[in-house]
Amino acid sequence: YASREFRKIIKSNSLITQSMSRKANCWDNAVAESFFKTLKIELIYGNQYKSIEQAKTSIFEYIEIWYNKKRLHSSLGYKTPYEVEQEFYQFKYVA
């Protein structure tokens, strides 16, 4: 992800922002690692899926209905990601 060609592609697309820190710094991945740990503990480990489609549907519902819209996050002041996003856009367009 640090190759010259890859960075050139990223720079040419204004909708993409590359997020990288120093070499061998694990903190960039901490948020994703935390999310996947939570997903596995709260959903995956307690289920046995009969098909890929069933797993996809279950994971989609977990993320879009539970995790983003109902599950309170201590790091967000005990709000849902959806609430925080709505507040952000409300503030952004009012200000």
C-alpha cells in the first residue's frame, strides 16, 4: 500500500483518502481489529450458518441494524454510530 503506483491511483481519486502511519505501526489497524473482535464475539461465535447467503444476511443485519443503529458505544458517549453521524451532518450543514 505504500508503492508509488498505488499512491498515484489514490491521489488521482479525490473521494479516497489514504490512511497510513509510520512503518510497523499497528495503531492504524486498531479500530478495524476492535470491530472484528466485537463482531466475532457478539455474532459469529454464537451462530452456525447453513450457507454463505445466511452468513452474509446475518452479518449485514448485525452491522446495519444492530451495530450502527441500536448498539450504544462508550467511545461515542453512549450513542450509536448512526446518531453521531446524524449530529455531524446536522452540524456541518447548519454551521
